[in-house]
Amino acid sequence: MITATKHTALLVFSLSPEAEVKRKPLFGPGHSVASRKLYELLAKHTHRSLRSVCADTFWMDESRQFGETFGERIANAMDTLFTQGYQQVVVIGNDTPDLTSGTIRHSIKLLNSHDTVLGPSKDGGAYLIGLSNEVFDKAAFTSLPWESDSLYKALEEQIQVKGGRTISLNPLTDLDSQEQLADYSALNPASFVGRFVLSFWATNPGTPSIRTLLIPSGCFAPIAGLRGPPR
């Protein structure tokens, strides 16, 4: 953790790799080892991205979260940080492979002149939420349509009601399903996620769920000749 921006807290709100596998087995039933390894790679990527971010950083997995619903847990986590005296909180997850330290630093800088910074996911969710204490409403935040494709729109509407100023970052891909994992790997075969998935496919040719999904619309030609890297 690098402490420099005392009024801003960075919250990594995610599950441990073990818990993520139970919630989202991205490689399907029977391949929990591969799913766990992927989540471990995503966690390492997030850790590397945070090394050059100058803000107090809090990583809250299921052992530190409390609340019955996802909305309650994330609202409680943010409320805890605001109660500790932080004026701004930036929340990220652990399933956005293209999220970089530069984007995180930029979002913290933008919060100096905006009440809200939102990073829209391509599926309608949000991969980054930056809020100032002035526009945070715990009850309203709890009741948002979390884990749905209408979250980003609902966030924008809530901030408008509070009269806050919002700025949006570039859209990125969250890995929430096998389809998203397959599409991302097909379009980004040289990424750490793409290399891992293609390697898995090459060594598990009898896995129809991945083999079929790994050819998204419009990407058949470039994918057909790809081979996984040596293990």
C-alpha cells in the first residue's frame, strides 16, 4: 500500500479465488482448477496495477464484507471508509483484465473536480465507481440493481438526483460469464487471459463449452488457426 492521497481511499471489492469459483465457474463444471487459476491470475494483475497508485488501499474479500445482499455488502464497505474520514472512495473489482494503474490514477485525479467517476462495463455494469462523500447515499446505493446490465444507467440516474457532476471513463470488459471470457480471449489472444484460455483449450480439446464459445460472431477466421502457448 502506498499512502499519499489521504483523503481518497481505493477499495478493491471482490471475492477470494476460492469463492469466485463457486459463484462464477468460468470454465464450467468439472474445471474448477482452471477457473481458480484464472482468478488467481486476475488477482495478481490487480495487485500489480495498484503498486503505483498513491491512495490508501483496502482489499475486502468475503472475510471482511458484511450484509445479506451484494448491495448491502458494498454499501457497508464504502460507508465504513467514509466514516473513517475519507472524502472520496474509488471502488474496483477483480475481473477487468484491461483495467490499468493509469486508469485508476486518472479516476482519482478526476474526483478532484467531479463528484462521481464511473467506468462503464461493456455489458451495462460498472468496473469502477468513484464517489465523493457528498453524493453517497447508503440506502439508495444499497438498492441499486447490482450484478445486472442496468447498473451503470441506474448509477447515472442516482447521481443526477443528488445533483452531482459525473464523468465517464472508457468502457471495458468484465469477465462475468463463459461467453464474455470466450469473446475476450478471442479478441485478445496475446493478453494474459487470452494466453491462459487458449492454452486450456489446446490441452482440453474435448471441452465443448469452451471450444464452442471461443468462436464469437465475426471472429472465426482469426481464431481457427490459433494454438495455445506451450505449457
